[in-house]
Amino acid sequence: MTKKTKEQIAFQGELGAFSQMAIRQMFGDSAVARPFPTFEQAFRALAAGKVTGAMIPIENTLHGSVHENYDHVMNFGLPIVAETSVRIVHNLIALPGVRFSDVKRVYSHPVALNQCHDFFRQNPQVARVSHYDTAGSVKMLVDERPEGAAAIASALAAEQYGCHILKKSIEDDRQNFTRFFLLRPKANPETPKAIKSRPGSVRGWKTSLVFTTKNTPGALFRAMAAFALRDISLFKIESRPFKGRRWEYIFYLDFLGHVDDPVSQKALGHLREVADMVKVLGCYPRGD
Amino acid sequence: MTKKTKEQIAFQGELGAFSQMAIRQMFGDSAVARPFPTFEQAFRALAAGKVTGAMIPIENTLHGSVHENYDHVMNFGLPIVAETSVRIVHNLIALPGVRFSDVKRVYSHPVALNQCHDFFRQNPQVARVSHYDTAGSVKMLVDERPEGAAAIASALAAEQYGCHILKKSIEDDRQNFTRFFLLRPKANPETPKAIKSRPGSVRGWKTSLVFTTKNTPGALFRAMAAFALRDISLFKIESRPFKGRRWEYIFYLDFLGHVDDPVSQKALGHLREVADMVKVLGCYPRGD
């Protein structure tokens, strides 16, 4: 009997980060989450075969698309094979035995501190202290044991470092979600022959791509025609000035459909006629 | 003789922030920059007439659109009257008399620290310390005078707090720009009659708007037709899931043209036919 080797999934941040929550959400206990200090290092690890996948945040409902990670997906050429969304729930976390009345200082990443204004308004006795990472601030509580301190991070971070949650869900906005892509060295295998025999039959798949057009009136309109004329639903369209080339734009686009579906293939062929560059980043089952 | 009252322009952050650089870029010395701890407080100050304008970051070439500020622009109904872009140049800053060889710890916002990887790789003797704000980390040097400390922030922050720059431009990426909107209580006055007598004659103006469509195939294509069929150039198009309404999308769109131009008016009329909601956020001279 051979023991099945666990998945090794890279992410950026400390153990207990929201990216690790995305890994757990997708894999349960069947994957080991492997932390890296930077996104680039997580991509490098996957490209070098040191991990079997990488879980990468690509957009957030408050903060927009993470252009840096779109750049890495394009440059490393590692395909997207799955997506998932995590609700960003901030918790006030402390060492075992610490009560809320003991807390004088709260450590976290400045972005997380800024997402808990109501909590700080209602508790003027506690000071905010910036830290480089949300989960890292819980790790620091354990390593340095500062007096009267708590941290703001995910529930997973509390669990990871053996701390306890003093107050759950202290974030101002419950509509704060981060969408993650799972990347692999190879694309998802082609789906069953049904796709080719029954065009449009494969529901529940999304395809992500980037394309560039010249900055002329109507260029985007012609590109959109490739999808609209075939009744293909779009989930995302976003323009971004193309790095280093003034007045050229790169577009991110997600559509509903499997990339191997003949309808999708015709749309992509049409898009290639009117765009300067088209690159499919991946095809994956539609997440929740 | 009456002394002309200076403009009072609100921004989020500490004195010396990149938003203050945007104010200086636009106004030179003719405006007083007024710092507020949060974006919402800066918007509130403008809505309450406590300042004459607000300078608000709306997108960054690495980090994408600031959805929070799009929300504030929509909710407060304060019009955009100008735009400007600031290149994000990070400098290593210290108290007068401190030499580079003295520096053991570097304070800044984690995002800024992460944008100077090459510097930290080349200087392993210095440790990174997270702070809540870039300019705020220079202020802290002056207030607390920690030994062996430097900060990463704008050149303006060095000037503001009487510190000096040890190393200029230590950021990894020179293509890091933030685009700012200037908001006022009232929209720019209508431009000369020339617009109405010679449609399409007013060059160099941009109009920003948001619209929503039902999530049906081709909905966006029909919306884009309003501009494409009139040869109107687009600068930005971005979809975003509509907060709290699943499967509905809100779009940000910037086009080249004055809102009062009859061609623009026809395009907006056409857009209103095919979109559920259309809201013009402002019309302003095209920035550099």
C-alpha cells in the first residue's frame, strides 16, 4: 500500500493568511499550505516544481484587481485551473488567558486596521499598531508575548498559533471578498467529447484571458462582438494601461464557457482577428 | 485690497503623503493641503464645506482601482473636476546627521516596503519595520528619534519634516503611478458655446461615469455601442460585481469628450436606453 502524497500548495504570507483559508476551502486537509514571503517567490516555487500548485489572490471587492498577480500569471505562463472566493472576516485575537478588558494595543496590517474603523471608534481605549501582516501579527503575539496586546487576523491564524478569538467578525464591511486563482504547472485536461459533439453543452466552466487592442475608437467594441454575437456571458472586463507602452491597453476578460467548446473556439478566433494579442490564462470550473 | 483666500484641499493620510504631492502638482503653492485620517472623513469635510476640494487616489498601475473611493464618489455625489497622475517614487529618508552606514531599521507602510525588494536584497544589514503610513514613518523619526532608523516615503515627506534623503528612488518598479481625482462641491462650469455649434470640437476633456446592466449576454456590447457607433474613444472600462446584488455588475467608464458636447449627449442618451442606471461622475480636462 502506498501512502498518497499530499498536495503542496504555495501562497504568499504567513501561516494563517487568508490565502491559506482559500487553500483549506478548496482542499480541506488534503493539501499542505507552503508560505512564501512574496508573490514572485510563490510563482517561482511552482515553476520550479517545488510545489504542486499556488493559491493567488487576483481581486478584492474593495481594493480591485491585483495587477501584480495578473503580470505574474502572464509572465510565468502557469495556467489557472480553479477559482474560489473567501470572505474577509477580521477577528480580534489574543494569547490564551488574555481578556478583552486587558487589551490596550491591537496589531495588524494597516489595511486590516482600516477595515475595522467601527471597532476602534467603539473602543477608544485600544491603540492601533501597524504590523507587516495580519497572520504575522498573531505569530508575533506568541513569539514576543507583549503585554496588553491583541491582533486582527483570520480565524485560521488564531487556530494556527494556539490563540483565542476575543471578538468575532469586527470588520466594517461584510461584502469584502477576495477571489483566488489556483495555478498548476499544467492546464486542466480536456473535458469529455460531449463538448465537441454538443457545442455550448458544457456549463459551469469559466475561461480567463487577456488581450490588447490599439487605442482606436471602437476597438474594444469589435473585440466584445466576438462574444456578444455568440451569446457568450462575460463575468469580468477590465482595461489597464499596458506597462511601458503609453496609450495601449491590456484587457482582462472572463467568460462563461469551456475553452475547448467549439463556440468558445470560434469566439477566440474572431477575437484574434480584431485584437493585437490574445492569451488564454486558464479554463476552470466556475466557483461559488 | 483683499488678500485672495487660499484653496483648502482635503486628502487622506499624513502631511507628506503622495496625495499631497498630487495637490502640489496641481496647485503649486496656491493651496493648503488638509490631512484627514480616512477617505470618508476627507469626503465628509468637502460635503460639509470645510474645504474647497478633495484630492483622492482612484487607481494605481500596480494595485488597480480603489473601489472604496469610487463608492464614496457615487455616494457623496461630489463631482470630479480634474485629474492628475503621480509617479510613486520611494526614498530612503533619515534625520539630519544620520548617514546610510548608521541605518539598521527602515520604517514604512508594508506596501511601500514590498515595493523596495531590490533595496532590501542589496542591503541585508537593514531590517524592515511596518508602520501605518509612509509619510507618517518620517514624522515618527522626528517625534521619537529612534536610533539607527530611517523611513521610506516621498521626497515631500523629507521636506515636510526637515529630514534628508539618503537614497533616492529605491522603488523596484518605475512604472508605478497613482491617478488622482480632484473633487469639488460643484461641477466645472459649462464650456463655451463652441461645443454646441461644433459638435466634437472640444478636445482634451474626459468624462467619467458609472453604469449598471443586467448580467445577460451582450448587455455590455449594447452599452459599448453607444460610444463605438459615434467614434468616441474610451480610456477605461472596468466591471465590478455590484455590492450586495449578486450577478449584477457596475461598470466604470472614462471617455474622451466633454459631457455637454451634443455627440456625448447622444451617446449618454443611447447608453440610458440600454443600461439600468447611468451616473456621470464628472467632466474634466484630460491630465498628462
